[in-house]
Amino acid sequence: MGSKTLNWEKRQKIRNGEPMEVFFDKEKQISLTFFPVTMSHYEEFLSVRNAILLRQSAMPIEYMSMKYLSALWALEIDSVRDTGKVTGVFDGIMRMLYLTLRLEYNSDILLQTVYCSTEDPRQLQYVEVTQGDKIVQITPQMFSAYIRPLIAEQNGLTLPDESYNVDLVEEEEKIKNSQDNELECDTDTLIASVAYLSGINEMAINNWTVLQFEHRVQAIERDKRFMLYSAAELGGMVTFKKGNPCPSWCYEKRRTSVAVRAIGDVSQNVKAIGDLGAVVTAGGSTNS
């Protein structure tokens, strides 16, 4: 009964856009408070969200057995060793982390907070963050078990199901993208459209959380699909063999697949995190 109560409380806080404190060690009072991203940071959110949605099963097999944060760090180190360039994925995940902690992000000093093995710089030990008077060491285990799922849930993101067939998901994504290539998408137009259909001023949306905005977009799309298909069916214009493709203005139909996120998507619009080459050549921790 207690766990169900906590689950309802958590869902209510997420719906209301309230911050959530996560305790990693209650006895020592080690915790961090995570905030939902607001629409005032929407463009920044869009530029880094793919870092948290990267499908690990789409990465080379050597990274698949690692914890998510460890895999992204090892990927960066290997990229610097092999090509002299960073992919941007670790920078993206750190930007998302700082955004949700409401902390100022500085990529120039980020490596001062990253701790890896002195024997092998590919092995990430923890990332240190300071929130108020709290200094917390985030391990890859903590990030996978608590932080990544919470960030996704607070901001309306669906983490990929690693059991999906990567090739089939990629093919589905290609088909989806080819159908959308006639649209010129930009955030200003989207926000203006949502504001117009919601009967409010665009400025009011800045105070919404990204989750609330995405839910409103989905509700508008669902209502318009429902009205279109229902009117066409009632007017005798068309008969759907498998029933109305959008049978409800309240609920979405069950989905059976999740879009894949490629490493190339993450690299786009993401800045480098500094000189990782120094870490590779030093052969040790950024902070020994």
C-alpha cells in the first residue's frame, strides 16, 4: 500500500510540474532535487534530449554491457583516441543533467568534475555535482537506476526499449521521417500554434513545463484527428476496415514500437566538452 501511495504522489508531482528530491543515502542525507524543464529553455532541451534517449543496443557491442553513463564516457574517450574528435554525447547528457538540476553549465570546467580510473580513463567512476550546499558524487549506477528514468518521466520522454530489433526500428524511423519532409518545423511556429488553439498568449507558455506543453500538443493533435476521421466516417466519405484510426479524443491508441535515436542525432547542435585528448594522453583520471 505504501509503494502505491508513493507512486501516486510522484505522478501527481510530475503532473503539477513540481520538483522532486531524490535521496541516494537517507542516513547521510545525500540527495539532489530535480526540476522539470520549462518552456523558457525549450530550444536547449530539444538540442540535448537525444543524449538521454540514445539506444544503447544501437552502439557497438563493447558498450552494451556498461551502465549508460559509463558507455557514453567510454564512447567519447574512444572517439578521441581514434579520430581526435568528440561525439558530443557525454556533453549532451551533462547539459541535460545540469538543466534538470537548475545549475549553470560550463563545459570548460566540466572535466574537473569527472572522475575516472587512474589505470584506464575509459572507466568512469563518478561525476561530482554541487547543488546549494550539497556535493554529490553521481555514479553510473545511480544515474541508470534513479536519475535517467526520473529526467525522462519529468519531461515527457520515453526511454527506448533495448529489446527492440534495431534494424526494424531504424527502418520505421526512416519511413516516418520521409513522410514529414514537407514540413518546415520550428519551435516558434509550434508555440504560436499551441497558444492560438489554447486561447492564450505565447509568453504564458514560458512558464509551462516541457511535459505540460507536449501533453497539450498531443491533446490538440488527437482532437483534430478524432474530429477529422469521425466526420469522414459519419458523412459516408470513407469506411475504415479496422475501425476509426483515432477512436478517442481522450486517449491514444496503444503503440507497439519506439523510435530509435542515432549517435549522429545527438552530435548535432551539441558543443564539445573541452579537451578530452588530455585525459586520453594522461592515461588517468581527470581528477586524481
